[in-house]
Amino acid sequence: MARRTIGRKKLSPEVKARLAGLAAEARELIYGEAGCPEWGTTFAEIEEDAKELGHEFIREMMEQTAQEQAASLPEAAWESETGERVQRVGVRERALQTESGPVVWQEPKGYLPKSRKAFFPSEPGVGPSGG
């Protein structure tokens, strides 16, 4: 079973260096070839630009990660707490509100024939660990 990583730092020196490069690239995208706003722009305005960019980056990373995780669902997730095998029936679009904006992903969807219930592997209480 995968371990939760909340609170664990994943920013190795290599990741930090890559993010610094992405920040330099983003400055050009936002401010043009100069890579900075015109003289007289306040630090508060620069901060707002950075926060807007950062929130979009965060939102996009969460959306991509959720999609990738849903696409690589292990077989064990297709079993209910009671051991009933799930019949796969497609996906449902799910929108999640986050601090950085809405994240939309295609949530795997199933059906429990014996129980006659809808089944979503991502909901709590599912799978071998019960959550």
C-alpha cells in the first residue's frame, strides 16, 4: 500500500534548481523579453503576478496528477471492503474546489452487482486498507 506523503518535503536540490529555471522562463512569459515589469511596478504588484502564476501552476499540477493516478488505478482498488469484485462502468467527471482553483478529473466509476451500488475507488472506505 502507498504511504501518505503529507508534510514530507520533496524539494531536493535538483527540483529546486529546475523550479528556478522554470521561474526564469515564466518571467519571460509574463513580462516579455526583459523578464521583469516596467520600472515603477510595486513589489505588491510583482507579488500578485507571482501568486497568480503560482496558483495556476499548483492547480495544473494537481489536475495532471489526479488524472495520472486515476489512469493507473491498481486492481486491488476494484474490490469493495467486503471483497465484492467491481464491474467497471466508465468514469464520471468530478470537480474539486481547491485553494488554487477548480481541479477537474475523470474519476473511475464502477458498479457492485451483488450490492447494486455505484462504486468509486477514490472515496473513503474502499480497497484493502479501508481508506
